[in-house]
Amino acid sequence: MVVVYLFRILILIAVITIIYTLIKYFRNPMRYLAIAKEEGNFFFLDDPNNSKKNFQIVYKGCLFEGEKYLGTTDESFEVVTIHLSVKNPLELKGLSRDDLYFLEKEILFRYPHAELEWKHPINQLFDTSNK
């Protein structure tokens, strides 16, 4: 009789573990990032309370990463510099300058005191001195 109750408790624990794992899987932000990249949507993955953690952006199937650097403003410490790079430069095919302006607008909306610096090869699109 005791074995039956122990077996029921183990089954209940197994069901609870499976439900917890499924909830964690479906709420994982990296999953949302992968889905947005696959579908070509916009998704901004960031922890605004952690200035040491980089943020990731997916836009039109291209994955960008932004490195945040903390500095001082007139009133407080804020993110003042963001270095933006692309994970895979081949994904940039088809992106226009207007798309990059859209990304800048979205980043500056979240970090209004930040100065954005694009890394290679995106910075060549904005460099007009060599043309």
C-alpha cells in the first residue's frame, strides 16, 4: 500500500517537473529571438537594469549585438556609448540605410543619452568621406 502512494507521489512530481520545464521553454527570450529572426520580424532582447549585459536586436532576419558602456550625464550614471555590430555580415544583404536609422531610433528610445557607434562593415555605409 505504501508503494502505491510513493508511486503516485513520484508521478505527481514528474508531471509538475514537465509542466515547469514547458513553461520555462515557452517563456525563454532566446526562443523569441530565434523566432523573430526566422520570420524576419523586429525583436529587441535586453536587460535594461544590467548595464554590463549586451543587448541583441533582430531585424529583417539580421542579428545585431550592442555593447553598452556606462558613463556620466549631467544628473546620473547612464549608458552613454553603445557599440553596434552584426553577428553575421552576410545577413546584411537587403538592409538599407533607412533600416539602420530605424534601429538607431529604437535604441535611442531605450537609451536616450547614448551615442551609437557602428562597427565594420556597417560603418562604411555611413562614411561618406571616401565616396
